[in-house]
Amino acid sequence: MIVLNGTDEMIDSKTGERILVQMDEVYGPYIRVSTFQDGGALEEVLDEVYYVLYWKGTPEDFKDFGGNEYYFGGAADPIKLQTILDAIEFH
């Protein structure tokens, strides 16, 4: 379950670290989410609350846990994406 509270940071439940927007030279901003459960909760919020478009891929090091990388495209604003992510807290 996730809670949008506007004060916390989105924390990856497997790594315990804050999920940060990174930049890819070709695909623009993206994030890495380590587990299937966190990814499913994130997708629910991106799809149903914020209507953020994305596509995902599974890097080799995430296959065992069902994690994904989420790409948002070159037109996406990485600062706004980080603001959205920081408003998400998993419980």
C-alpha cells in the first residue's frame, strides 16, 4: 500500500534507499525500482493519480526480484518527476 503525503521520499523497499530520477542521454529521465511490489504500487499512482506516461524495461540485475526501470521520455521534466516520487511513501 502507498500513501501520498507530500513530505516523505519514495524509498525502495529492497535497498532502503531513496528513488532518484536519473538521466539517460537517449531516453531522458528514468528511475530504477528494485521489486515487483514497489513497481506495482508506483504504476498504480503514476497511472491513476498523476496520469504520467512511461515505459519500462527490466535490467539484468533486477530480474530475480521483478524490478524495473521506468523511462519517461525526453520531454519529461526530471524535477517534476522527483517531486511526484518524493510524495509517494510505501507501507
